[in-house]
Amino acid sequence: MSDIAIAALLAVTVLLAATVSVEIGLSVALIELFAGAVVGNAFDLTVPSWLTFIGSFAGIVLTFLAGAEVDIPQLRREWRASVSIGLVSFFAPFAVVGLVCYYALDWSRRQAEIGGLALSTTSLAVVYAVLVETGLNSELVGKRLMSATFVTDIATVTGLTLLFITPTIWVIPFAVVSVAMIVGLPRLATGFFGRYGNRVIEPEIKLVFACLFVLMWLGSRAHSQAALPVFVLGLVMSTFYDSHRLEQDRMRIVAFAFLTPFFFLKGGMNVSAGALWANIGVLGLLFLAKMVPKLGAVYPLAQRYTAPHAAFTTLLMSTGLTFGTITSLYGLSAGIIDRTQFSLLIAVVVLSAIVPTAIAQRRYDPRVAADLDLGAPVPPAPVRPMPAEE
């Protein structure tokens, strides 16, 4: 199938996913993930290079936007909650999945480490998408979730770097440029946005995108990930966006209308139904090895720090997508894991993005009145429109 035919097919799929999401009241990210798996297997599609490129950039844009949503004063006040939940969310599944892969599945030590890292993550992209769609990104529960999610993902990136990746000399310019952007962009934004903003050509969005592309390129040359400096860049821009809500809303529109659908579709298309059916028992074991320690380790801390939304927090902290996919792809490209192991890890990553998020939205939505029984089924809530300019 030609590139334009694939693009047309995916565009129709994106439209259908959006309408289904509105009708049934579930996050469009979940529908797009599922649709990507269906389309990829039904039409026997491999992910084209252009989709990989767009998907990678979409993940970085989501990371920046998530950082821009964080309430810095609140983060300073409650850093213990974010750090403790985030670190437990990483170490519990990393240890359990690694042991299961090594002893129960007879994977090598390096393969078990890749498996543990891939299934230890929490998806910042999924969490952020769900919070924005439901309007919870501006509420305390959403801000706590994003902060804890970032801690988990940074632990995953750190583990991958320490165990497998040897940085190149490019790590020096990568670090220098990252610091320069983090310090300089908030100062530049005031004058630049004031002079060039509020135009149909959107120079302010182009400025941010240029910074993100530069960080992605330098990160790849350094054999590192741009996610950390990109999130911090969004973090330092959060105060600026507090007084420029319209600019932030425009960034969201570009991201959610075009970029993020391809990001989630790409995630689903990486799943091979044939490989999964042939190893359905292993798939179930790996899914449980990720979910059980995540749920068991995070819930007690969530009860302490995020009550009465402990169940919602725990379920969304159990999701995975971006860094799980990155880690699995690294293991495959480096020859550490084979295609079957890769498909199994990707399938668990995608399932962990869909299943806990669907349960969280259906049964534990924080917008439900406080006097409702949190264990009772909750009717689907309509997707809230994006907040207007303040």
C-alpha cells in the first residue's frame, strides 16, 4: 500500500475514533490505540517511516504540554508525594517483571532487564491526554498525577541509559543547549509572543516546535532522550502560559487535531496479532507481572496522598506507552530481544494503556459527586470542551 493510501486510511480511522470517543465517553487515545491495532493487523500494515517521525514528534509535544500544565508552587509543596508515588511505580514492576522474564520465561539477563524497563513505565502521553479531554488537568488530582508520572518515566530513562546506552560526545552540546533553552525561552517568549503573536501564521507555535526539534536531534546524536529537557522546558513555560491561555489552547489544538492521533495509532499498529495468539499465556503472565505490582505498590501511597481519588490515581499510574515502546524498540534494534519478545512487550504496553484507563474513566472518575460509592459503576461522562481563554 502506498504512503498516500495509508495516510488516507489512517485519516478516516482518526475521524471514526473521534466520533466513537464522543459517543461512548471514553478517551479518544484509547480508541485510537485499539483502532491502530485493528487496522495494522487487518490490512497487514507495517509502520511507515513518515508515521514513525510524526509519532515521535507528537510524543515530545505531549511531554512539553504536560510540563506546561504542572503547577510549580503545588509541586514544590507536595514533592514528596510525587517522588514517592513515581519511584514506587517504577521499581515495583521493574523488579517483578525482570524476575518473571528471567526465571519463569527463561529470558537472558539483558532481555529480562529490557522487559522490566519496558513494563515499568507510566504513560505521560496517555495520562495527559485523558486529563485534558476530561478537564482534570487543571485540578489538583490531575497535577499530582502528571508530576508522579514524570518521576516514573525519568526513572525508566535513567535505567535504560545506565544499563544499556553509552552517551556520545554529543551529550555536552545536548546539555548546554537544553540549559540555554530552559533559561532563555521564558525570557524570550514575552517579547517574541508580544510582537509576533495573535497571527494566523502562529509564529509562537513555530518557535516552540523549533526548540523541540533541536532537542530531539541533539538527544538522538547524544544517544539520549529529549523527554527530560522537554518536560522541564514545558515546566518553566507554565508560568508564562498562565497569563497566555490562548497560546496554550492553540498548541493543544494543533497537537490533538493532528499530531497525537498518529502517535496513538502508531502504538497500536506495532502489535502483531499472530505473535500474540501463539503466545497468549506469556502475554497474560507479562500483563499480570506489570499490573499487579503497579497496583499493589502505588495504591497505599495514593490513599495517603491523593484520597479520595486513590483508585483513579493508581489505575492511571499503571498505564504505559511512550517509553515502554521506546525501550522495546531499542532492545529490538540492538539485537537484545527478538521479534516475538518485542511483540509481546508492545502488546502488554498497549493493553496497559487501554485497560486501566477505561476502568478509571468508567468507575472512578473524580468528577463524580463525593457522596457516590467509589466502587459503584459510574455512567460515562461527556468529554469537556477545551477551556476558553481566561
